[in-house]
Amino acid sequence: MSNILPFSYQYQIIQDAQAPIEALLYDDFEDIHATTENTATDAANNIKQDMTQIDLEKIGDKAKDTFTDIKNTAEDTRLPQVRAAVLANCELSLAMLVPFFVALFGAFVTYYYTTNGGEGAKFSNDGRISTLIPLFMILGPEIVHKALAITTASPRNDSPFLSCGWLSYSLSTLLTALSGTPGMLPKPELDSKVMNLTSGHCRTNTSFLLSRLLRDLELEYAPATGGLVIEILDAGPPITPLSWFRTVSTNGVTMAVSFAQLAIATAIYILTSELSVLLIFATSVLLMESLANLPAWAAQKFSTARKDEGKNAAYALMRGNGCRHVFIIRNTHPAAWNLEDLAASSSAVTSYDYCRTFEQTVLIFSFCVFAALALLSLQLSDCSAVSLLLLMLFGTAGNAVTAACSRAPWAHGIALESVDVIHDNCNVVYALHSLERKYPGFGEPLLQEFFPGVMREGEKKWWDEIKEFRETEKMKKKIADE
């Protein structure tokens, strides 16, 4: 007989056992649901009570006061800077616009004086010397361009002269302004590089300012020697505007040429009572001052460059491998310029577009005025024409001296002070050794520039030992600081 129960009995047993289990689970679920609901209700009531205790008006008043304090602090911090920038822009605008409008007035006066209805017409004759004046005003625009680029430092400390080439130069600026090209500076005079001695990054210089600075440093600072000369220079704060006395005392050639030109123009008026030469000279000088005070000059030199801001960076300004001079410029002032940025600032890379300002109008009218003066000069007598040509000859000589002669670094808008000179008459390696011993970290980046290939085993070992010693000293200093 089988021991297996029938299926109906098995099903009944399962049903009898399942019923109390389901009841028990249902009771537990009800208890959990009730507990959860009570807990959520209590939490909501607590949050509601806490919210009623918070004084929202006080919080709003406190936030408003905090925002006001932050706003006032920001205004107190930026207001002097904004005011200084506005005043500087106003000064630049006045220095540009006042001579420009006076020059326009002078051009009209010159026109009425030299034409048939004016007093100057009676001095006119059939001489042919005056026809040479427009021709000479076309010759030599490169000298005028370079003289303007050099004398328009930040701040200005010199002025160009009335000379040959102004008509041709004003025509080139007219084409530049009408085409929308923002470039006003000449191309660099020589190939040079700027190396960041901290990162070792080397950048090709595209700035006329730095190329001219390097050329003048090579002529004036470094002594004549057969080996590598490394000069250490400290870059100080920006140059402040010069006083009138210092401007006169530091620009002897400029003052001599200016007084010579003024003396010639005045002498013609005293001797012949003809005012044409003096009017043309005065109008041209005012127009040149307006062009020299264009904010675009300083903007295209410095607008893309950042300040050091306390990083104490060091840069090597040089021609590259094979050169005899290396100038290491250390930024010892937070307001010193970042030379890497200056090296990248060219005529085509600038954040300042003068073509969208009133400066474009000044450039356009400058050409018109110079062209009008060239035509009016055809009415001059032989005596006046000779005197004007002589006056332009003095100005051409002055601009040539300005464009060719070296200038101190501060005259370029960068204050540099010579600290030390390291050189070796025979061996570049020994000069770099001396530099690394005296100024740790400066020699190794230059080693890659002057010796890009594989070094000899002894030299490599020396530099490895120096590098290891420097790293050890850094670790000791770090441990001591901790």
C-alpha cells in the first residue's frame, strides 16, 4: 500500500499552512506603512516649525547688506584704476586731437595766404626751385616710419622732424587705414628669440620693439669680447612721464634740429616778410605731433603683453645660436612686462584696432593736408623754396639720426638696470658654467640653444651633477620649510 497522500489532501494542507502566513505578512506590512507615514508626518511638521522660526526678512536684509558691501568694495578697488585709465585715454586723445585740429586750421590759413587772393601771392615768381619740394616730400618714407616707431615710446620722450618722405609715408598710412589693416609698426630689424628660463620655452620674436632693444643693448651694454657675453638685467617698474627739463636735457639732438628749423623759418619771415614757410612749417609740425600721439603706437607695442604680477620670471633675449650676446632680463617688479607676450605682439596680432576709431580719420586727413601743403609749396618764391628745402634737409638728418642711433632701454618704454656681466673670451661652455654656478637654473635652458646636439660625456656628467645638486637643495629647503 502506498504511503503517498492523494493530491487533494496535499493541496488542502498547503492552503491551511499558507493562510496564517499571509495574515502575518499583511499585518506586518500595515504596521510598517503606518510607522512610515507617522514618521514622514512628524518630519514634515518639524520642518514646518523650523521654517516658521526663520525670519526670512532678516535673511533678505542681511544678503542685501552683504551684496552692497561687496559692490562697494569692488567699486573702491576698481574706481581708481578706471579713473586712471579714463584720464590716460583723455590725455592721449587731447594730445592727438588738439594738434590735429590746429593743423587743419593752419592748412586753411596757408591756403588763403599763398593763393592769388592772399598776401603771399605777391612773393610768388616763375622760379622752378619750388617744383622740387613735392619731389623731396616723396623721398625716404622708411626713415620717417622708423623715426615715428622709435620716438613713440610709452611714455613719449621725443618727436620726429619735418623732413623728406612725409607725403609718401602719409600715403602708405592712408592705404593701411582704408584697407582695415591694423599694422603700423615696421618689421623687426633683426632675427631674435626670447627664451623663458623657467619653462625653457623659446619663442621667435616678431616685435619691432624687442628687436630694436636687443640691437641697442648689443651696442651699448655688453663689452667688446671674442667670446660669449651674458649680461644680467633687472626690469623695473614702468617709466613715468618725463619732466620738461629732463626731456630737453636728454634730447640734445632733437632740440638742436628743432631750433635750427624754427630759426630758418623765422629768418625768412624777418628778411622777406613772407610768412608761407613759417605757416607750412608750423602746420606740418602740428600734424606730425598728432600722428606721433596716436594711441595705436603704444597699443600695438604693449596691448598684447601681460604684466609679471609677482612671478619674478626671467627671460633670455638673444639672436640665437652663434651670437655673441645674451641678455637675461629678470622681472623684479610686479608691473614689469612679460617678454614672451611682447615677442608675440606684432602688427598683425593686437587687441587694438585703430581702424574702428577716430584715429583712422586722423590718418586720412593727414595725407590730405600733406598733399595740400605740397601743392601750396609750388607757389613759393625761389628764396622761400630754398629755405624750405634747407629746413627739410635738417629734418631728414635729424630723423636719420633718430632711426640709426642707439637709445637707452628706458627710451623704448622698458626700464632695465645692469646687474652683472658674465663672459669668457674663448669658450661658450665655460661662460654657461659660470652662469649656472652664479645664477642656478639660468644656464641649463641656454645649453639646449647653444648645444642642441649630443654633448661630450664629461660635459653631460657636469650638468647632471649640477642638476642633481640643485634638486637636492630644493628638497632640503622644502623639508626645512615644513
